[in-house]
Amino acid sequence: MTATIERGSATAPVNSPKKAPARKRPGGFLGSSNGKKVVMAVTGAVMVLFLVAHMLGNLKIFFGRDSFNEYAHALRTLLEPIAPYRTLLTILEIVLVVSVVMHMWAAISLSRRASHARPVKYVAKKSQANGYATHIMRFGGVTILLFLIWHLLDLTFGVVNPEGVNSAPADRMISGFDASRWWVTLIYVVAVVMVGLHLRHGVWSAFQTLGWANRNRYRALRVTAAALSLVLVVGFLAPPLAITFGVIK
């Protein structure tokens, strides 16, 4: 006697579990790590362009006081009479301040995100190169910010400059780096060197963020970042050292 076993339909519908909707990171693109890296790269490029222009302007002091004063005056009268006095310079200063603030915001955000992603420190020690770069970018940024505040009070607004607010730009610069104020020159040298180290690492990181640092370009981009930093450091240090040692009077 044979038993017959009835089977249900093999094609019966099966309810698959619903997938949870993907969580969007708050802030959109700017809230992502890639977005913050792009912000750092773009704002960093703005600051590099400013540094190059500022360095070239400072070198005008080697052509005499009149040449430097004419350069400083030209910055404030660009777009006149179409726009009021100092309009373009004010716009550039606003762009620079926004770039600095956004750059710092992105750097701090990325640093916090990295620390939250690794609540437990690695057992293996980081390489000396990575630790060195981290300290340069972290403490170097704070040093540069403090120096920038002093630099503006000294040479731009003349608040802490011996020549005062109403003096000519060349007079403020020469008086500011006088041999009697050697400590100001020393602070300037340290700060500019920190800028160079910060810039070298920052430019290289920007190349990596933009996807340019492949195997074929690796060495060339490394050299480019180092060369750009060296040129800016030498260009910025030349005027104050020349004034301190009496080459420019």
C-alpha cells in the first residue's frame, strides 16, 4: 500500500524582509569625509594663492620704500573710481578669512571623526613620519593662527608697531623688523618655517585628495610640494632678515 504525500505549490510567494532605508549623513556632501577633504583642498588653494601674491608684494621692499608704498597704495585703490576705496582688498580679505575658517572647520571635523572611528588606540605605534606630520598640521596650524593675529596688529593696523597706525607701509615694515626688535624677526622666522612645513604636507595631501598622486606622478608631486614650500619660505624670510641685518634701511 502506497501513501501519497501532497505537496504545496513550489512557486508560492515568499515575503522577503524589507531593507532598512539607507541613512543619509547629515549635512550632505559637506558632512562626508570626502566633502571635508575637498573643502580643505579648495580653501588651501585659496590660501596658497594669497601667500604667493603676498610674498611677491613683500619683495617690493628691495626696490625701495617708494616702490613698496606704491604697491600698498595700489592694493587699496584697485577698482577706483568704479568702486569705493579699498573695496577689492576688503573682498579679498573676506574671502581669505572665510577660507581660513572653513579650512580649520574641515580639519577639526576630520580629526574628530577619525578619533571617534578609532576609540581604542592601535597597539602598533604609528610611524615617525606620520606622527611628525600630524603634529606639524595640528600645532603648526595653531601657531600660524596666533602669528597671523600678531602680524596684522603689527604691520597691517600698526597697533603694536613702533611707527604707529598713520605711518607709511614701508616705514612700518622697516621699523617692525629693526635690529632692536630681533625677537620679532625670530618669531617671524619660526612662524614662516611652520607655514612652510604645514604647506608642504597640505599641498601633498591635496594632491592625494584630488586623485593626482598616482605611481607615475608620485615623485614629481612630492618635489613640487617641497619646492613650492621652500620658495615661499625663502621669499617671506628675505625682507625681514635683510632689514634686521641692515641690508635694507
